[in-house]
Amino acid sequence: MTDPVFVRELTSREKPQAANAKTGDTLPDGTVLLLTGDMDRMGLRALRDWIQHTVVEESAVITVGGGSSTALHGIDEEYTP
């Protein structure tokens, strides 16, 4: 498959590595973590802006994982890149 990948799911093997990670942290494989609880908290506009910045501007792959975070790394309700 030669199509680009922009978002992938956190695997069960990676969950222990990401246990203390926050949304915006870079995982060992170079992907950027996005916790599902934070997606809900951010709201659509901030989530869309964060994805635009992370994927398009920084050329990163996002890893979506379960759980939530109370402290975000580099993100707030009114996200501005």
C-alpha cells in the first residue's frame, strides 16, 4: 500500500509505553499521541485545528489511544498553532 497514513490506532503493545504520555507527546515510533478523552474535551474546532497543525504542517502521524488526560501537552480549548 502506497497511500499515506495520517492517523492510526494505539496498539495493545504500545499501551504500556503510552501509559504516562499526554496528548501531543511523541511516541517512540515518532507518531504523536491523541487521547480519545482529549478529543471530546477539545471540541470539533480545536480538534480540527490540532489535526491540521500536526498532520499537515508538522507532517506527523497521529496515534489515537483510549483514556483521557487532564493535562495536555501543548493543547488547550482554544488551540492556536
